[in-house]
Amino acid sequence: MRIYDSSKKEVVAFNPIVEGKVRIYVCGPTVYDDAHLGHARSAIAFDLLRRTLEALGYEVTFMKNFTDIDDKIIKKIFETGKSLQELTSYYIKRYLAEMDALGVKRPDIEPKATESLDAITAMIDKLIKNGCAYTTPEGDVYFDTSKDSEYCSLSHKCDEESLSRIEPNPAKKNPADFALWKACKAQDVCFDSPFGAGRPGWHIECSAMIEKHLAYRDKEYQIDIHGGGMDLFFPHHENEAAQTRCADHQKLAKYWMHNGFVTISGEKMSKSLGNSFFLKDALAVYDGEVLRFYLLATHYRANLNFNEEDLQAAKKRLDKLYRLKKRLYGVTPGNVEEDFKRALLEALSDDLNISRALAVVDGFVARANEHLDANPKDKNFKKAAMANIVYLSEVLGIGGQDAYAYFQHGIDEATKKRIEELIARRSEAKKAKDFATADAIREELRSLGIAIMDTPQGTVWEKV
Ligand SMILES: [Zn+2]
């Protein structure tokens, strides 16, 4: 496996800290609002990384946090009158349901900041005691970046322009210093700590949760891969790395991976720009798997300019896989073709080269269709082709749905019920050899835009 390490700025060979095992941490969402396409893309990119490593035989432990205490959350609490628990549990539930719809595997560990305060305060305490952090007259605790000789060695982004984006504060000793603990103010949500009531800063959460749940204690590095969106590289990841270095005298992660932005018409997608595209809106129209396939089909490091024409084109490409799957309806999968498996894994092992991987998929679909045209009864081929599709669903997270259900997406429950009733009536008519009625029902379904097919497994239908 070779991956692009953002800190080294090159593609490097992946060698895990412990043979056969991989520990991955990805920064999760701040749960004060619905997820947007940027969240979806990051989740899908690292889901692909995880699935690829698993397919290569690694035992992967995957962790992603929920930031459930932060300025934006507090603002929303006072706007809505909801409690922290009410607000954050609502958005966590929605986030998880949307990730399920996108076929993103659930992390093995999903800690929340508010449930990790013991680890967070213990880490801040260590940093104060070893002189890497200081308390301001207002009671805030800051990390002293001048005490970390390696500060900026990760992102190499501590130029004036990057620093100018950090909120200035006269109480800070250095411009890059950042809050580890924010003292309790009016209209705040506060927790007790040895350094006064307050709440944790954002950066310390990730370091502390990794240390608590995922870290190797006796190695040079705490985890193998740290991931997140490119916008988190500086200052967030730089600060995470600094905290861990100073508190635990270990490096945080051996490899750093970052996914590109999702833009709309060339502008960076960001909530602050007000051009956010909520995931829920896209999922209301498109099958989660279609959306996944679209977001997956651009290499994770490239920026993706979201537009619906490309999404439609992605759907057509995925339709082809499902049309092949329909031809194999009812076939029990046999053994995956070794050449297919090798080609797919070789492509993904090359820094998740999705274009190459999807070319392997397209090639397989075309070859299988040709073979089935010439040899429609080749049972062994059918079993292998079905096994290839099952394998694809494990590695890429696509092709796993029932082939007919896939083509039924977008039909409401009431219409589905009506269709099923008509099909049942037609079956009865056929049984009674009343072919005129059976044909009339088929025509009625066709007028509803529904095509039916009689298969050995019964009558199936799809949207035409
Ligand atoms: Zn983080």
C-alpha cells in the first residue's frame, strides 16, 4: 500500500507500527447542524481507506469523534432554548443515519468530547505542569507554541497569512498559541476542572481522545494514520500534533492524510460562505449509494466541484453495474476472479487510485455482458461474476443492493404498495389462465412507468 502523506508531501510506502494492524483516527463533525456534502466526502474517503486496508488483510481499528461542545453549539443552545444533550444527540442521530445511507461503515470507537473530559483535563494538566501551557488572568489556559521546537513541522503552514486567520487575543504570548481550556463566561456551558470551571478548546479534544482510546503507549507514534479534511491541516492538526508531543513525548501519527474540498461552482463549500449544500437535501432526491458513488469517483485529494450533471453521469455508470446484477438475479456467488481482485486492489493500493479502480469495474461489466450475450447459460461464469459484485460491495461499498430495489428508488411507499397489489392480482389472473386481465394489468403498470419481469424468483419490477 502506498499513500500520500500530507506532511511529507509525497506518496510513501505504508508500513504499520505493528505488523498486520492499523489504527486510524479521523476528525469528526461538530454537531450543531445538519451534515453537508463536505462531511459526506470526508467520511466516504476514509471509509474507502479503511475498506481497502481491510481488503488487504489488515486488522483496522477506526475511530472518529463527535465534537459536542464548542462556540457554535453554545450559540445554538441559547438560540433554541434546547439543552446541550438534546441538541447534540439530535444531530448525532441524524449524522449517523445519513452516514448509514451513504454506506459508510460505523467507526469502531465514536467518543464524544463531553464524555472524555477526564482525559482532556488530565492532558491539559500535564501541559501546564511541564511548562507547555499557561493560564491567563481571565482563567483561560493556552498552549505555548514557543515551547514546542517542532511546532509547524507537520503542516509547514505557519506563514503570516495562515497565522493572520487565527483569532488574535492580547492575552496570548505568541500569535499561534491556542486555547486548551476556556474559562466560563456568561451564556456558557461549563464543566469543572482543576483549573476552574470552563470547557475544552477544540484541538485538545482529538489529542486527548486518541490518547485515551486508540494510542500505542510504548511506540514512537501513537497511531498509524490521522485523517481529515484539508482545511483541518493548519492549525487544527498542527496543534493536535504539538499537544501530543509535549504532553506524551510521542509523535501523534505516522501518516497524515487529507481529503480535498467540495466546492459548488468553484467556491469552497463552507457554512460561513452560506452556499452550503446539505446532505439531507441530496439524499431526499438521490439514492445514498448513487451519492456515495459520485463522491467516491473523484480522487480523494482532488477538489470536487459538485454539480448535478456529473451526479447524473455517475448514476448512469452505476446503473450499468446494477443492470449486470439483474442479469445475474438469483445466482449464488461462487469464487471471486483472482485477476479482478488483484487489479482492483492494485489500483486502490496506489494511494486509493479510484479512477483506475473504477476502470477495472467498467472493464469487468463490459466483459461480463459480452460473455453473457454469447453464453447466456454459463453457470460458472455467472457465479464468478456475482462473486465479483459482492466483493465490490465490500471494498468500494457499491453494488450491494438488490438489483431491482436499486431501480425502484424514488417511488413512495403508497405507490409501491399499489404496484405490489397489481402484481399480485396479475399473478392470480395468470394462475386462472385469464391472460386478458394479466395483460391489462401489465399495461396499467406500464402507464405508471413501471416495467415488470417474470423471473424464477417471482415477478419483479422497476422504474423505467
Ligand atoms: Zn481533530
